[in-house]
Amino acid sequence: MALTINTNMGSLIVQHNLANATDAMNQSIERMTTGYRINKAADDAAGYAVATKLETNLNSTAIAQNNVALGTNLLSTTESNYDIIIDHMQRIRDLTEQAANGTYGDDSITAINAEITARFAEIDRVAASAEYNGIKLLDGSVGADGINLQVGIDSSANSRITLEQDLFQDTTAQGLTGVNATTYTGYLTTGTTTTITQALDAIDQGLEEVIRRQTNIGAIQNRLDSAADALTVQFDNLTSSLSTIKDTDIASESSNFIKAQILQQASASLLATANQTPSIALNLI
């Protein structure tokens, strides 16, 4: 290489290498301080695209997990209200059994009917007031499509579990037994074998219907538990994949940082020497 004054190629080469070393060191600092190997698309365009999609799926999976939990809570609330209704219906049946015994006089039957009437009214109150997050659960207002739970991350049917309308049908005392309090207590006041049978059949019909719905709730809760387990596995796998692509390997990056730092220091030292090279020309004059 010719010895020149106007153009110092040695200095330019050292400056170029110094800039590269500084950029590499700054990149290592960024990666170690953020914890991410990919901080922008320029770091790894393909990896950035994959990581962004994984993050989207990861966020959607977290939402689906929350949806499953909310669905489970809704079913638990519904089941608890059914438990209350069953308690009232079982008591009504016990009172009906008592009224069927010929040892009770008119005053006793009147007292029994008063309690039955009160329990019919309480069943109706529970049916009207039971709700979850503004959704009425037992008054029959849930539409024909039921309640859809989004338990997956896409729009397919496999990402939904439907709580059928059947679980939330009219749960008033008359809706369950087919008779109102006046008719029911009238059976007991009459007190014949036929009317007592009608009363027992009506309350048994109501009990069987509530138990059937609770059984279906239990089956759906098992499905939601399974969905929750699958989402947990999916969340863990997505997290692992995202970490592999995006996270910084601190051990490797610290080595890169030390290497870049040494090159930067060496280049800085050599730059001073390179800048003095043209002065050698003075010795030739």
C-alpha cells in the first residue's frame, strides 16, 4: 500500500472495524438488558414474524384459560342455586308425606300448606334472582343458542363448548312441578289417595328435573376441566417455543459482549497509531 498524506487507508480500516465492534457491543448490551435476542425485525426478520405469531397465540390462550374459569364459575353458581331449590323441594315432599297420613287434622293440614306455599314462593324467588355477571340463570331467559364458552384460540367449533339452553330453563316451582302452590296445596286439603298421589308425582317430577340438570352440569364441568388442562399444556408449550426463538442466551451473549469490547478497545488503540502513519512521510522530505 502506498504511503499517502491525503488518504489514510489504515485509519479508515480501523475506523470501520471500530464502528463494527461498537455496534456489536451495543447489540449485546441491548440483548442482555432486555433479555430478548430479537428486539426488532432487523435482528431476525423470520424469527420476529414467528415470535409475533406465538405471542398472539399465547395471549389468546391466556384469555381462553380465563374464559374456562368464568364458565366453571357460572356452572358452579347455577348448581348451587339448584341445591337450594332441591332443599326446598325435598322439604315440600316431606310435608306432603306428612299430610298423606290420616292422623293430621284440618289445622295441621293448614299449617303444612302454609309452609309449602312459602317454599313455593322461595323457589320462585331463587329462580328469578339467580344470576352470574348479569346473566339470569334460572328464569328461562337464556336463548335457544344457550351460552357459548370460547375455550380455544380460533373460530372453529372445536374452540367452543356450548352450555345448552336446557340447563337454564324455567326453574320456578310451577315450571318444575307443572302446578302452582294453590293447586298443590289443594291436593293436600282434599286429602284423597288420588290427590295425594298427584301431589307426590308433581314434586317427584320437579326433583327429577333438577337432578337431571345437575347431572348435565357435572358432565360439562368435567369437559371444562379437560379444556383447562389442555390449555395449560398449550400455554406451556407456546411459552417454551417463544423463549427458544426470542429470549437471549445470556452466557453466549456475554461472551459476544466481551469479544466486541476487546475488539473495540484494540481498534481504539490502533486508531491512534493509524492516524500517525502519514507523519512518516515527513521523514522522506
